[in-house]
Amino acid sequence: MAIALRGAPLLRSIKLHSIDALLFVANHVVAHLPSHRLRLGFYRTWMGMRIGEGSAILMGARIDTRRGFSMGRHSVINQRCRLDSRGDLEIGDNVSISADVCILTADHDLQSPEFAFRARPVRIADYVFIGTGTTILPGVDLGTGSAVAAGAIVTKDVPEYTIVAGVPARPVGSRTRDLTYTLSYRRPFH
């Protein structure tokens, strides 16, 4: 019995180190390969990410965990984005996420005496556009066809076809409701 008890922490430690090693490879090796096919193959196979047909994750993206990530068809995540799926990250079809966007699904409760960890999903519906340098905070839903201006910090849900801007993001306009485009963004060396 004593051997089994001592082995359990060792197995847990090996599992944690293996996951850390996998994330290191994903973020420091695979994320910099100039091949969509190799990157997406690794993300789907080794990271357990669900990525739809015709979608792309460009070079330099940082992934915070295995699992909890799904992306629909014909969506693009541009270079150097941070993708936190600890609380689940769901991205729809024909979503355009510009460079240097940070999407968070987990944080700490600042009012908690224990600084408690908490995770809340982020849902990004079809035809959403997210501008460069935007931050999306945990628990936010971006409605179909909504758009976020560059540099915004999104702290609350954004209704369908609404354009938001600023810190914190606030409505500044609306998009047309007849969006029909199909994104295709697979340039070499991106």
C-alpha cells in the first residue's frame, strides 16, 4: 500500500511535466513552423484542438492548454495571438481574429482570500471580426457578425452585428446583417 501511495504523486508529476513539455513544443517549435498543414496537424492530433476545414492559425500563436478549443470552418487566427482555452474557447465559422489578440478564459478572483482560480468560457459566433491588439476577458460572448475595434478590451457580451470600441469596449455602431463571405487566408510563411 505504501508503494502505491508514493507512486501516485510521481505519476501526477510525470503527467504534469509531459503536458508542460507538449505546450513548450506547441508554443516554441510548432507555432513557428512555416506550414499551416504541419501546425494544424499537430494542434489537432497532439493538442486535441477541433479546427474546421479551411481554417488557419498563423505563426506565433500561443496556446495555454490542451483541450477546450474549437474553431469552425474558414476562420483565421493571425500571428502572435494568445489562445487561453482553460475555460473553453469556441470560435465559429468565418471569424477573423487579427494579430496580437489575447483571448482569456480564466483568471483569479481578486476578492477571494485564497486568490481563487476561476474559468469561464468565451464564445465567438460566426462572422465576428476582432481587431489588432484586442483583449477578450473570461465569460464574454461575441454575437454573430459583431466586430471589435483594434485595441479594445471586451469585458461584457457583445450583441449580434454590434461594433464595439474602447476600454472598456462600448457600442459605437452596427454591421450589415447580410454577411455572406467565406474567409480563406493561408499565405506561405505566416
